[in-house]
Amino acid sequence: MDDSQADGTSRFTDRVGDYAAHRPSYPAACIDALLRGMGTPNMLAVADVGAGTGIMARLLAERGPLVVAIEPNTAMREKAETHDRVLIEVGTAEATGLKDGSVDLVVCAQAFHWFDPPAAFAEFRRVLKGTGRLALVWNEVDASTEIGAGYREILDGLATDETPRVRYAAQEDPFAETDLFDDVKKMGFPLEMRHTLDGFIGRALSASYAPKAGAGHAELISRLGDLHATHADGSGEVSLPYVTTTWTAAVKGDEPMVRVGA
């Protein structure tokens, strides 16, 4: 893929400002889980594939690993904050440009649903060491809460394409169609983000499928404004809860695949 393709790369170009300013981070417990049992952090090489503006890459680098952030979108790469242990490179999930067996951990944060799974899994297996780990991570607004359910109803209902459905489906069992990985585990971690009205709207507009113009855009702004007003506290902010769903798997050995917590 490259910036000229109307897929999960170029479609973020006109949203990169909102993406950098308003996308959620990832909880510390998630980062703990990604690195647990991998060895001394500052000896690890990590690839963050579909890195966007580098949110996950920076969090991992702060723990010590050297992180290569692979991102095909020029605007996203240019907006990424720098870190002395993050290298930003052009590439895709299907063609990372990394050497065979060169990384200990591959992470795809809020990105795997954009990839071609068979090609991506094959590429991840190629670049991972024999003792390596693959992690697929998604932040989803928690629809079990009143504000979360309202937010998702508005944004998903006004979606300009099928991205929400595709993203939810990708998380059901992302490793089901591959035999390259084993020891599959699923974990969930709570996360909460605080938003002013501008931030609440900006968070929605950072989604690739949020309407940017026309009647759909006007309805999105109006309904999000009403939802924010209903739940805002005395400081004029709302708390938007998330669940960070994290799937991890090891490079497959000789034993049959097992799933834990799935």
C-alpha cells in the first residue's frame, strides 16, 4: 500500500491533526503485558506496524526497547513525535522492509483490521525471531457505559463506510485463520480519557469513517454536543471509557495451538 491508495493509509491524511491531538493512549498494564517475559527491555527490538503518529511506539520505547515504527502514510509519519529510541520508517504490514528474524516483538495497535491478514501474518513471521511475539491491540469505547454506548451509536450510525463492522469483526479471533503462531492469549484493560467538547468532537473526527462534510457531519457535531453536555462535569469535561483489547501469540513451535482467555 502507498499514500495513493484509498484504504487504511491515505484516508487518514486529512485527519492527522485530530488523530495526533485526540486519539487515546494505551494503559500501562497493556504495555506491561506486551513486554512480560520477553527479557531485558533495553535489549529488545520491536516493530510497531501501522504505527500512525507513534503513540504505541513511544510508550514501548519509554520502557527501554528500540522500536522501529513502520507507517506508510506520509502525513502520519511527519506528525509523529520524536523519541531517541524510535526509528520511523516507510513500510506496510505486508512489506515492512525489515530483515529476516530481526525483531523480538511485532505490535499492531489499532491497525490490524486494515491489513491483508495472510500476507501480514507471513511477513510478521518472517521478521520475528524464533522466540518472538506478535501482539494485536485495539482501543474500543466501552459500550457498556451510558456515554460509551451513546458515542458509539452516534459515530457508528453516521459512518461513511463499513469500517466499524470490519474492525469489530477483526477482534473476534484474529489468529483463527493462521497456523504460524501459537499460545494465543486475549486480555482486556480499562482506560479512561478526559475530553472537553472540542476534544470529544475531535476524537470522533479522527476516525477514518467520520463524515467530514455535509448533513452527516452537521448531525455528528450536533449529537456529540448534546451527549457531551449531558455528561460533562463541573470542569466542562467528560470521561470517555475504553477497553484495550490485547491479543498476543508466540511464533509457533511444534505443539498444537492453544488459546487462553479467548
